[in-house]
Amino acid sequence: MPRLAGGKPCRGAICLFRHRLARPPFWVHLAAMSSPAPTIAPVDPDAPEARACLSAYLALLRDRIPGITAAHVPDPDPEAGSYRPPKGAFLLAREGGRAVACVALKPVDAATGEVKRLWVAEEARGRGLARAMMAAVEAEARRLGLARLRLDTNESLPEAIALYRRLGWSEIAPFTPFPATHWFAKDL
């Protein structure tokens, strides 16, 4: 595994853009050149790629959260209409022409939005894509004039909880029922 200056392990080629490697091996450079960074762009939540990502997200929830049923996470997503401009957004990441991640933003009120449906394909995990999707949805919220975001998640998704904490989100009082077990907010 390549190492950063100071001996810390580097997790993938993306570190080349963020850190100075101590004598990077040639294969690190090849990996960086052979896999272009995913592109993140808004799409309609009813577009086929968006629907496929939402379906995969909902399937993940049904697989990971004990006691969850199709009534808790219906497919198609009944909230999808609120993810459309001019007040909402649905962002999709593509890599090699394939959708690999999504996140949605829906309005709550004039100053607050809610982040929904953050999902990253299994083969795209561990490369900072969830962090990039959160940065993109936060930027979109700022562009829409929102001052605060909130979201909910479940304890069966510890990687999501850890991500939100690392990104500066604070835990708040509950605002949704089960399947949510953790609620977060962030001022923009």
C-alpha cells in the first residue's frame, strides 16, 4: 500500500491530489490515470439511472435494518417529486458511464433543507465518494439559499453516522419516526 509522507497509509489514487506521497510507485500514477474521477450532476429523480439508484438504496435499507418493511421504504420513492428544482435537487455520480452514487435534497421550509437517499454502489465505496456527494449536496443547498440542512439515518448504518460526524454534522432531537434512530443537522 502506498504511504503518505510521514508513513500514514494512502487509501487510493485520490490521495495523490490531496497529499504528497513519499516516492509513489508507478502503479499509483497508472491507477490515477486509468480511473477518471466520477462526475456529479443533477438529474430528474424519475430518470432511469436515478430510479435504479433509489431502488438500490431502498434495497440496502431493507437488507440492513431489522424490522423495516416495504411500507417504511416504498419503491418508487413517494418523496421523489420534492427532489426537483427549483427548490430541491437530485444528484447522481457517474463513473465510466454508469451511475455509482446518489443523494437528494428536499425543501423543509424557506431556510431549511433535508438531505435524503445518500447511496454509493458497493464497488465505488471506500474512495471518498460519499464525502464528495455530501459536499455537492451542501453546495447545492447554499446555491438554493438554504441556511441549514438536516437528515436522519439508522443505527444499522454506522458508516453513515461516522461520515456525518466527520463532516461536522451535529446530532439533534428526533424529527422522524422509525426507521430513523439518529438525526443530524448542519448550519451552512
